[in-house]
Amino acid sequence: MNAARYGSKMIPGNRVAWNRLERAAFEHHPAVVTALRSTGVKGQSQWKMIFFLPLVVLVGIFYAAPIWGMATVMGPVALSQTSRVAEGDISVGSIIFMFAFVFVVGHAILWLATGRKPRSALLGSAGMAFAFGGVSALVTVRRGLVNAVPAWELLILPMAATAVVGGVFFFLVFYVNRTDPRAKNPPQRLVHFRETEAYTEPIREAVVLVSVADQRSIREDISVAIDDLERRQVISSERAAEARTAPLGSLAVHMLSLEAAQRAAIARHTAFY
């Protein structure tokens, strides 16, 4: 009676760990327990993350380019990447803002092409481009005039362009987020891996290999655990009734689906009002 013994340790007010209770019931059947423990994460996923890490770093560099550009243009007032000569600061800052401009435009085009609801990442990149590009352009005008920097009027163009494009898309995204009907609807619920066929099919195959006598014993063990949880008011009578209808090997999945459906119904009700 492994499930009953595990369930007896649960106390009212705590969330019931249906997955652990179910694994306890199949403790003497390693194939079922292994299937129940599946997470859908393959061993090679860690290697994929390692390969994607340089791309993540590169995106982060482009995302923060307006900050670095402004810090460079401001020269002695900030963390300049040059020898703190006005011409060098403005020249390097102009190059950095070229990359910032390309990133913001590319990010915006990707949003327009997909037609998806704009996320906060685009709002953030556009906002930084607008704010830091504008400040950098103003500083460039001042330092360019004071220090007689050659062709500062041309070097300022990437900063001004970044600020203009960033400002346009910042206010456009802000407007869309305020008026898009999709923003008023609750987000679609993500399907948990344990609700997919990739998780449940191996469990069914493993349970079939369990003898009929053992299946009957496991059912009785789980039933006793549910009765005890209901008697001690760890779960309600309604939740206990729902748990008793779960197929063998699908208790945790069954309860997860019910809880997710209830949360979705509450979200829809809240959004309606």
C-alpha cells in the first residue's frame, strides 16, 4: 500500500502531489515509474542550448547597442570606448548606432511580418533606441560644434535615424497594445508535456505489461489513498470523485487537466467582467 502510505503524509492546505502518489503506487514496476517520470527533455537539449548561447549573447549585444552608443558619444562624461577624443567618440558612436538601427528595424519588420501581438521586448528595444538615440544626437551636436569635429553632421545620421525609427515603433507598439482586441482576451493556455500523447502513450504501454492481479492491487492502493485524503479533508469530495475516474497510470495527467481547465474557466470569467 505504497500510495496510501505516501498519501497519509499529506496535510490539509497543501497541494496534492498526484504524480508522486501515483509513482508510489507503481513503486515495484520500474518501467511504469520511468514513464511517469518522463519530462520530454532529451539529453541533447543541453548541447542545443550551448550552441544557441552565442546567438543569445549576440542578440543581447545588439539589444544594448543604444546604451553603449550613448556612453561612447558622451565621452568623458561616461564610459567611452575610445581615447576620449570628441572625433573618436562620435565616430565610434555612429558605427554602434548603425548596428542599433539595423536591429530595431529588423525587430520591427519581424513583428509586422508575423502579425503577432507585439511583446515587451520590441517595446523595450524601440524605447531604448528612441531615448538613447535622441540623447546621443543632442550630445553629438554639442560636442561636434564645440570641438569642430569634421563631418559630424553625417556622423549624427545613424543616431537620429535610430531615434526616429525607435520613437515611431515605440508609440506604434504602445498604441497597438492598448487597442488590439487580443490584449483583452486571456492568453491561450500552454499545453503541458504531460497532457500530450508523447507522455501518455509510453505510460499506457508500460501499464499493459503489469499483471492483472497487480493492476487490481494498485487500483485498490490508489483508492485507499484517495479515500484517506477525502476523509482527512486534504481534498474535497468533488476532487476525490474526479480522482477516482482517472484511468490507471493517468491519475496525475487527469488531475492536471482538470486543474488547468478550471483555471482557464476562471480566467475567461474574469476577462468577461
